[in-house]
Amino acid sequence: PLRKRRLERSFSSVDAVIRDSTVSELEAYCKLDRKYVMHPYTSMTNPLSTHLVKEAKGIYLYFEDGRKVIDGMSSWWATVHGYCHPVLDKALKEQVDKMSHVMFGGLS
């Protein structure tokens, strides 16, 4: 019951942000991101600003504000293969129709 009430409060808070007509969709997203997403490479009490990525291709990230940057700290696979690699994207799309996820707790 307590957990359910906490979840209901969280969702009503999200609904309020989404329905707030005084902020743009992008601003609403940023508010929700700041409140509910833990970004592991920054402080939880005084976090750095986040950059909204609209698209990623090859070694580049394209931000919502129009900037294009080289992803210098990407994951291993993005570094090796780049984002939106056609062979990997095709395999991913085929796999998600079979099984999108299974936890590794003794399963494989």
C-alpha cells in the first residue's frame, strides 16, 4: 500500500508537468528528466546540466539545439561500430520481436 501511494504520487507529479501549458514539451521533458533520471556521471545533489540528444549516427551525437559533437565517451559498442550501424540495427529489430530482454540472474 505505501509503495502504491508513492507511485501514484509520482505519476500525478508527472501528469502535472506534462499538462502544464506554461512550459514547452522540451522543458517538460527536462523537468521530468531532472527529477526522475539518475545520471551516473554527475552529482546527485548538484548535477551538471544534461544535453538532449535528438539523434546519433556513426560517431556523432546531434543535440536538440542543433549542435553536432563527436561522442568521445560512448559505450564500447558505439565506439567500435558507431551508432545506427545497419547490420546491428537489423539484428536488433529482428531480436526484439522474439525477446526484448531477460535478466542475467542465472538466465542467458
